[in-house]
Amino acid sequence: MQRAMNKLTYLLLVIICLSACAVDNYDPPSSTFNGQLVYEGQPIQIRQGISVLQLYQPGYENQNPIAVNVKQDGSFSSTLFDGTYKLVRVAGNGPWENNPDSITVDVHGTTTIDVPVVPFFSISDVSFEIKDDVLIAQCKIKKNVESRQLEKVSLFFNKTTLVDHTTLFVTAPTATKNAAQISEGAIIELQQDLTGYSNNPYLFARIGVKAVGHPEYIYSVVWKVR
Amino acid sequence: MNIFKKIIICSLSSALLLTFAGCGKWLDKEPTEILLDDQVWNDPKLAEFALANLYNRLQPFGGLEGGKLSPTDVDEAMWSGGLGGNNGRNTRVNYPYTDKQYWDYGLVRDVTLFLEKLEASTVMDEEDKIQLLAEGRFIRAYIYFFFVRSMGGVPLILKTYQYNGPDDVAGMIEPRSTEAGIYDFIANELDAIKDQLPQTEKSQTRANKWTALALKSQAMLYAASIAKYNNLMTDPIQTANGEVGIPANRAQGYYEQSLAASKEIIEQGPFSLYNQNPDKAQNFYELFTKKTGNPEVIWALDYTLDGKYHNFTVENIPRSLRENASGSAGVTPSLNIVEAFDYLDGSPGTLQTQTDDGADYIYYDHLEDIFAGKDYRMAGSIITPGSTFRGQPIIIQAGVMVWNAETKKYITETSATLDTKYDDGDYLVGPDGPLPNMANVTNTGFYSRKYLDSREGSGQGGQGSDVWWIRFRLGEILLNATEAAYELGFEQEALGYINQLRERAGFGPNSLQTLNMDMIRKEFQVELAFEEHRYWDLKRWRLSHVVFDGNRQSPNTLVYALWPYRIVRPDDPTKNNKYVFIKRVAPRFTQPRNFRLGNYYSTIPQNAINANPLLVKNPYH
């Protein structure tokens, strides 16, 4: 009896707590904020999971940033409350030139913006082709930031659509050309013999370009080998 | 029903209290259960109690209690214990930016209060007062060393504040000091108090002249290597006003200060390397577990079975020796660190498991034979297959390999149960594993030995171990001296220091003739393994993001294991019942370690930034 009473009391308390204050009840955020990292109008491809964008909402006492997760194709999407935000490109984490200017974003309903960055290198004319079980990948690279030196261009593989230099499986092949073997503007060709990988039913490939001294690569689109 | 009762009791007691509120005298009574300021700060014994409390709070990361998992932050070890939260250390995609975050201004306030109250005390003997004040300042310098190595420059708070309402806040907020500024503060404080502290090591657990010098040796070396190696990066990690980053031209001065402090300890100090047991492996083990008459220990965090003990042994003891219903095999050393120990003939420490052409295994008569000729510090720090602990051989065997004469191949047979026998009556899986997925069994094929208590009963939950945690020891100071001397261009002097250590480890006299930074770094890695140095050492050399680059194919991002198998091949007596070894990625370790540039300095807590707008964020956050 006493137990039942106790339970009832708690239930009542909970109900009272939940129902009393209409002031605290507001709808969850519903506006979507979409965007894309771009350079000269072209999307920038990165390693998924690096912290490159943060949103701040000025005018409040606390300045906790909202992390914006950017996918490997450079796009992002957040659900926010309507309002004015400042979008900050976190210095140093992405393979591009620091830009300390924040971007003011007015979020009302669905908002879409392009976030411009200047990557150290950009990749163009990407092509993949399989000949006799050898993957031939070609691309051109262009230096965008004068002070940066090229370290290497690599061809990465993975078993899933997420391909970057950290998600490789243990036996994944990597074909690499170092800066000395590369001339800027010319077609760079990377080859990888895939004969030993026939037991991988799925295989995806991607070209990555690394600048000296920065841990992150700039990537091409992901290509489905099979 | 109860609620009503409580309400009645509450209202009755408040009414009762109200009736007393008028009687001033009754409230002025001296309390019997707490000590008042004047009582504490006028009695050296009581002041020492306050000091003991401060000493007890100086172990934020490493150690034998909360920080005992610190080797699993680097390539020294992985977690093989329970499958709960700690297993996340084997599967984390990134080090979080809050990793090693240190913002204990509560402790700073307590130390500052200690100093202020003591300073104001009029009754205490001048001599007691000077020593206690110096100890307090030493503790404060040590805390700021924790701050600066985790966070970079932090606000330097040297007095206590009284909050009297919101108007006071503006006068209380302090900006961050520069990183160099905090290191300079540490150096100046230590210089100032060095001669006020006891000049002999009366105690190995309280500050004296030598602990102050040891801290200076370490802190100045950190400052120097940050000044040097940070500026060698393509993008040095720095903020505009130097909260993070030290100018390159400061490196030389810091190296000189570090070397001077180290030399004073080595040349004038009462310390010598522990060398009391002719069995060099056992000697190295005893260095950490023998507490009486240990000439190498400069400063330790002590434990006693009278109430202050730790469960390091409960958590890390080999499975077959465990004395508790749960626990064991928590922090298990990696093959990476085992192979970092060189052979005594000077050759690199890679274990030989296959013939040179890779066509066949190498067959060893006994489990322990594969480790023959290794640096004795390996056996002193790690329990390897076939070695003994507490007099019992530790049988680590993953299964058997049975020869199939038709296919001319081995078939691996194993079991999911520990301590099982194969058809021939000999071991299938050893009593100590390894097993791929079982909790509290080694996953790597090794167990921790350094700091593991060999006393029976120390593995029981209710009792634990009283082995102490060494904060500074002469071996470390010799390494600091080696590095500083080498960086300053005194190679011969550096060789003199490093060769002493190597001789104690079993190498011949003057085993090194030339030196480079890689050799020095290797020596730091193996001599100080599991002592919470490697994380910080890699960081100050700015190598963390190179060693832990997130690439599964890099040599040290994954934890590797060595799994022994027994051969069953009765038709070939040269191979039957011998042992072969397989190197593999430890099965429970799935994510390559990825140290991002933003991990070099931890995040300033957001609530601190919200409360103090002068705090600038660390880079990359």
C-alpha cells in the first residue's frame, strides 16, 4: 500500500514538474543550414571528421561554439534555431590557408551557403580507369598558396565509401609519387595492381594530395572500383 | 506518507532553530568537529596536515591510482581488462581535444591560501615557517608545470580573491600568461626556494633541494624542446601573444638551465643508480618496488597498507595469479615497446619469428628463448611469455599448430577457454592467454611488470599494494642531462650520462660511441616506459602527430601483439613441441591512434572562457 502511494506521489511530482511551466517549453530547432566548402566554385573534398567549421551565436552570455560536421565531399548540414550566426573557419585544421574572418549567416528556414577556402593545392582532371586489373588514376594539381611545398600525391583504397589516409584497412595498397617525381600542371599518373585484392568484393579509390608540414590531404572524388 | 512526515519534521526543526536564533553566546561556541584558522596555522604539526592534503592532490594523470591507464594513451600498452568504458581506449578515432585537460584552480587557491595563512601566522617558529612556505611554493610551481604542459600559458594567480558581489568580477579576471612566462615563473620560484628547503633528502616523499632541482631539470627541458622543435614545424603551433609557443631563441638558455640543474643533482646529490642485485633484470624491477634504502629515488608518492594503498596490482596482475574475483590484465604492454628494447649486442630489438627468406617459422625450444639477449630492462619492465612472476612461470600460449602432412601446412587449433590441454596432454591455450576477445586476459601476449607488487595479497581488492610511484629518479635526470648536453653540442658529456644508464641495463661500459637524437629518444622510451613520460616527451619533441598519424599502416599507430603457438608435429622431432611466434595487430585494438595538431594543447574549459572573456582559445579548437 505504502509503496503504491509512494509511486503515485512520485508520478504526481513528475507530472507537476513537466506540466507547470509553459514558458520553458519551446519547439526543437527546425531550420536547416546547409552548405559546401568551395574553391573557385568547385567543391572541396576532405577527410571526414576533421573539425573545420564552428558556429557562434552572438548576443548571449555564453560563447559555446556549435561544431559543424563536414562530410568527406565538403558538404555540411545542421539543424538550428532561426537567428543570426557567425560561421568560423577554425584555423589550421583544414588543408587550406587560414582565414580569420567569420561569415555572418542569417538562418531563416532553409539556408544554403558556400564557404570559400583556398586549399594549398587543388586537384583537377581526375580520371580513373581499370586496365588488366590495374587501376590507373590520373589528375592534375595546381598550387594555390605560394608558400606551400608539395610533399606527395597518393592513391588510397578502402573497402567502404569513406576513403582517406586514416581509414585504410591494414593490407590496403597505396600508390604514391613524391614531389620530386611530379611536375605541376602536367598529368600525374598513379597505378595500382589490384590482382591481390580479388577477395575484396567492394573497393573504392581516391587521390590525395599532401602539402609538407600539414597532416591533412586534399582529396579527389571517391571512385567505386567495384 | 513519508513525505508528510518529513515536512512535519522539517517545519518543527526550523521552528526549534528559530527559537535559538536569539542567543548569540550559544552560537559563538568553538566548534568541536572542525579546526579553525588560528589553530591550524599556528601549529607546525597541523600545518603539515594541510600540506599533506596538497601533496596528495598532485597526481592528475599518471600514477598507480586514477592515472594507471596512462600507458594506454601511447604505443606502450593497450587495455585488456573489462569490456566496459576503458575499452574505448582501444577504439577511439581521435584523441579528444579535452584529453589531458588540466584546469585545477581550486587546488591553486588551496595552495595560495596555505601560503597566505602561513605567512600571516605569528606564533610559528621562523625556521618551520620558512620550510613550510618553501614547500608550498614548490607545490605551486609543480602545479603550474602541470598547467603549462597541458594547456600552454595559463593565468598566473598568486593571491586569493574574495567574492563580494558581481561588481568585483572585473578586478578578478586575469589574461593568460605566455607559455614562456609560466616556465620562467617555475624556474624563478625554484631558484628562490632551493636553499630554503632541506638540503639533504631526509624524506623521499617531501620536497627538498633535490626535488626542486629535479623539477627544474624537467621543466626547463620541456621549455627548451618546445622552443626548438615547435619552431621547426612548417606551421609552428602558436598564438599571436605567445600564450602558446616559445620563441626559438629561448631554446639555448632553457637547455643550459636544465643541464645546470641536472648536473647539480648528479655531481653533488646523494643519489646513485639502483644497483643492488646482480641479476640485472630483477635489479631493474626492484628499483621501482623496493622502498627502503633505494638510492635512486628523488621524489615519490608513497603508499602504506595502513589505509592508503592502491589497486594497481589488482588491475594489472597476470590472469593466473589474480587474487580478486574481478580485475587483472588491465594495462598490457605492446609488442611495439617490447621491440623498442634493443639486443645487448647493440642490434635493433626486432624479434625474429621467421627465417630470413620468410619461408618458415623459427622454432624455439622454450617460450622465453625468443627474448634471449634483450636489454635486461625489458624483462624488468614486462612479463613476457615463459618468464616468472612471484615464482610462478607465466605460460602465454595462444594455441597449437598441427602439421598436416598431406597439405604440408600447419592447421591452427585454439580454444576460447583458458588453461586447456590438447590431445597430447600438453597445453592448448595457456593459463594466461592470450585470447582474442576475453576480458581480463592479455590481448597482446604480455603483462605489466614495472610497479607490479610481488607481495602475496597485494592483488586483493580489500588490501591492495603499497608500492610507491616514483615522480623523479636519478635515471631520468641522467637522461635529461644527456638530451640537454647533446642539444648544446657537448656530445662527449652526453655520452657519459647515457652510457651509465645503459651499463646498468646490461650493456657493456661505453656502449655508445656516437649519439643522435633518435638514440636519445629511444633511450627515453625504454628506460622510462610506463612511467607516464612518453606522451609528454613526444609532445615536446613535436613528434606526436608524426608517430600517431592516424594511418593504420604506420608502424606505431596500432598496438601489436605477439602470440606464441606450440607445434604438434610428432614425425619431426626437430620441430615437435617447439614454439613459433606470430606478430599481429592486437584483436581488441581496432582504431589507429590519431594525434591531431589540436591535441598539442588541450581545450580551455568553455565555462572558464564564458566566465573570463580575456582567455584566448588554444589553436585548432
